[in-house]
Amino acid sequence: MRKLVMLALAVLIGAMSLGSFASAQTARSGQVSITVIIIKDQVDDDDETQQVPRTYRYPSPQTIAKAQDEIASDAYLRNFLLKKRVQLRNVVGIQTAFSGGKIVYVK
């Protein structure tokens, strides 16, 4: 019985150390890649203009509000955009990639 208790205690301690390792990895991966795309007013037959989704070329007030809320709640994203001299009020949309990276659309 004593061996069983010691084994359970050892497994619990091992699991606790793995749990703290996993959270440390998550904290470090908080810095994701961010791409800023500037949406031009004139629509050309330019490849770059064609790549911008319609949702962000003609954003709704809800899309803009969602982007502004995300900027307000994410300090890393906000600081990155400020360092790149992006006026935060001009951000019209933020798309999250499958890799966790962000694509920021600016008018």
C-alpha cells in the first residue's frame, strides 16, 4: 500500500512539472507573426488588391469594432502596430491565421 501511495505521489509531482512546462511554452508562443496590409483607396487590377478579402476592403462597423476590441485587449499587438507607426484608428480588420499569426488590414 505504501508503494502505491509513493507511486501516485511521484506521478502527481511529475504531472505538475509537465503542466508548468506547458504553460511556459504557451507564454513564450504569445508573440506571433504579424503582417500589416495597407488597403489602397483605388482598386486596380493589381494582384495585391485582389488578395484582400471583400470583408476587409469594405468593412462593416461590426468588423471595425471587433478589430478595435482586439487591439485594445492585446498589448503585444498594440505595441507592434505602434512601433510600425500604424494609426490604430485606421485598422479595419484583423484576421487570425491557422498558425496563430495575425493579418492586420489598415485603410
